[in-house]
Amino acid sequence: MFGSLRGVTFPVVGVIGGGQLARMMAPEAIELGVELRVLAEGPDVSAVPAVKTTPIGDYRDLEALRAFARDVDVITFDHEHVPTEHLRALIAEGVNVQPGPDALVHAQDKIVMRTAVDRLGLPNPEWAAVDSVEALVEFGDRIGWPVVLKTPRGGYDGKGVRIVDDAADAADCASWFESMSPLLAEAKVGFSRELSVLVGRTPSGEERVWPVAHTIQVDGVCDEVIVPAPGLDPAVAQAAEAAALTLAAELGVTGVMAAELFETPGEGAGFLINELAMRPHNTGHWTQDGSVTSQFEQHLRAVLDLPLGATDVLGGVAVMKNFLGGANQDIYSAMPAALAAAPAAKVHNYGKSVRPGRKIGHVNIVAQDPAQAEELREQAGRVASILRDGAGS
């Protein structure tokens, strides 16, 4: 029974990692009456000002993880980088870890993920694990150039990804194999747009899925999200949601999982699976203001094995716009102008210092009429621009 450590009714959830995802779990935990604790990477990370108890520790250090686990009822994650062998050690000692390492590894290792997607018969691009330049050339010659080369572990937001145009270009990838091998080679997919599906799943197997989102990436970073994805074939939407639910169930996911997809009209199922995340995800931030249940509340419900909340869109359309660090170093100085520019918009700041290209926050806005999607995008973009560049921009 939760709370047995302290003789109280409500549980303590421990989050490994102190980034913006942990920060955004904090208000949802307060509303549920749950105590949140965060194992933070340092005193200045995003979650520290928002969470009362934030011990500093290295997620790669098993003893630090053990010490953190002693006073919490369940452990979950702000990121997927905790070594799976450490998580297995914690579980063997009786620690409640959600999601477990068998699920988490599919977000940590892209080759493991591709293998699982094939095993489940779900739409996958052509791919191969390659351990040399020669193997990469063989793959490219077989399926056609260009191809995409990825580091299986550690890549995110476009990092660890390279387009290889031909065999001559492949020769320049030798240093990649020296730092990690094998690497993942994939067909360069001719997609029309990117999509995302979020699922919440409990340890007892209850699942809820949010509507398919259209996501817009800029330089490998999520820039905008529109929900529901405008003009998406209902059959493709249904198949994409079913695929995400299958992945969550078959991989043993608990908490929130995001499945990022490529839309491929006229081909097979109409989509291919790109990547998975075993945690709340940037493409789900719209749920804070645009869904009956946010992804952060759902994640907490799920890891505690509570009944899941409804995932309906509040209105006909929701838009999220990220804002990155830019010319304006004083975000708060631009807040009056930003809030006045679109009174219906909700601004979510991450409490981070400003660096060019760094994720600083996002803007959400919701309307009743799906035809207003472009209007909402313009409004959210205006707010984000003011925050990024300053009120006088």
C-alpha cells in the first residue's frame, strides 16, 4: 500500500531527472495530493524551483539511485537515460520502477526499437544495423541513396542523425563507427508530414490514447503541434492510434508513451513509425490546456496505477508553439506584450537561462472551430516571437 513508508495516505512519486518535464508534473501532483520528489542533475535545473524536495545526484550512479529510492513509493523519469542494469538492480531490491527497463530500452536504443516494431508487424522504414562503412554502403546500394544514419543511443532533437547521400559520403562516416557500433541505417522516408500519438497505460493494463497530432519540426526540434492533425484520413488516424496502443501493450509500457510517425499517403498503412519516447513528450504539451487530462497528470495516474483520465480535446482544435532562446535575455520583460498579443494563449516557461536554440518554454492556445487552426498558429507564433526576441521586435 502506498504511504506505508510514512504512515500517510498519499504516495510519494520520485522523478529521476530535473528537466522541464519533471517541472510540469509538479502542479498536477499537487492537485492529485501526491508528493513529488526529483533527483536533480544540479541545483539550477528546471524542476528545482517548482519541487520542494530535490536532492542532487547522478542518475548513472547506482548508489545515488538507491538513496533516492528509499523514501519514495514509485520511481519514474524525466528522461530515458538511466542505465537499465541499474533499474534491474533496483527492481530486484523491491523498488517500484515505472516504466520498467524492458519497456524503457525501446526508447534508449533505436535498434532494439526497430527490431520490436518488425516483430509486432507494424509499419517500419527499411533499416539495418551496420557496423562499418562497407556495411553502410551495402545498405545504401541495396535500398537506394540517400539514407539516414543514426546513433542508436544518446541522440535527440536531431543530434546523432546524419543524411548520407552516396557511397563517397559514407566514407566520411568512419569516425561515427569509431565512437559507437553498430549504428542504425534507415531509408530516407519520403513523408508528407510528421505525426505523433500519445498513449497512457497503467501497470494493470488500462490504456487511453489522445487524438493524432500533426507535428512540425525545425532543425530537428519540435516547433509546432496541431491537434487533431488537420485533414488526416480517419482510417490512418485509427490505424496510428491502434499501432501506438499495440506498442504500449506489447512493450509493457507504463506511464505516457509518445510514438512519433511519418505520414506516407498512398503507401501501406499511410504512416511509418519513427521513434518512441517512454515519458511525457514535447508533442504532448498541448494537453496541458487542450485536453480533459494533461499528459503530466496522466503519467502520474498511470505510474500510480490509478484510473486514467479522459483524453478528449477541449474544443475543436489545439495548437502548441515552442519558443527557443534568442535575442531576448529577459523573458519576463516581454511577458506583458506577449500576454496582451493573444489573451487566449497560455504561456508555459521552463525557468531556464536563455541560450540561443535552447527550449525555454511553449505557448498553448485552443479554439472551438477546427477551421481556426491557422489563426491559432499565427497567434501562438506571435506570442513566441515576442518572448524570444523582446517586446520591441
